[in-house]
Amino acid sequence: MFEVVHSFDVDAMYVLNHWLPASTDVFWLAVTNTITWIPLYVVMVERLFRRSAMDVFVKRLALVVLGILLWDQGAEFFKHWIARPRPCQTMKDIRVLVHCSTYGFFSAHAANAFGLTFLFRKWLHQSWFPVLLIIAFFQSYSRIHLGVHYPTDLLVGALWGFLISFVLHKIEKTWS
């Protein structure tokens, strides 16, 4: 089973890593950089503040902080537990544009991006969801383009982000 998944990952990695030309590298480096998204996150928190009573805002902000800790540290835990090498360590002939650290399963970028998307989905106007979803897909794909994650690293990261967001929304419901 794992051989089939790994074979799929390797084949998909070769295709997706070379899908777009090198002239787009700077764009994908910006997409993967957290600093790029700080203005968006500030606007999201500002909108959350304007749409919520102060006590609700503080609780939701606490859930965001807890979510970031769980998405990020959950990914770190699984990376060291599973110890799956990154494609930049094992594959030749792929484009690698950033430092290649130890393990890659699963992607904290995908977990954080999809986690925030699904956490804020119920808190912001519905028009935000498609935009945040597209950004989450772009942030996730950037990790393939940069050569540091296999597709399943991103899929599992996205699922982890969704799962933690689901649990955080359940916690929020208990506060009502």
C-alpha cells in the first residue's frame, strides 16, 4: 500500500514540480512566505473584531492561537514520528528553491492554510471562503513547486487543518 502511495507521489511530484516555468519561481517563493500574508491576516482579524462582541472576539482569537499551535506542532510531531524524507532529499531532477529540512510528512503550510480557511469560514462573510480556499491551494501547491513536499504531504496537512478547525468550532459551540 505504501509503495503505491509513494509511487504516485513521486510521479505526481515530477509532473507538478515542473508544471510551471522557472519564470514563476519568484511568485511561488512569495506565496510560500508567511510575511506575504500578514496584511491579509490583519484584515481577517479586523473583520472578525468588527463582526463580534468583545467577549466573542477574545474567545475566537484564543481559538485561532490554539489552532495555529495545533496545526503547526501537530505537523512537527508527525514529521518526526513518521520520519518521511522530503522529495528534495530523495528525488533527482526536481526544482528545489528553498532549504531542504529533515522530514516532510505532513505539511505545516497546508495544515495552517486550510485550518485558518475552515476556522474563519463561519466567522467571516461567506464571500471570504472561496478566496481563502484558493489561497490555501496556492500556498499548498507552492510547496510542491519549491520541491519540499509530496502531494500526499499536502493532502494530509489540509485534512489535519480541517479536522482541528472542526474540533475548535465544536469547542466554541460549548461556550454558547
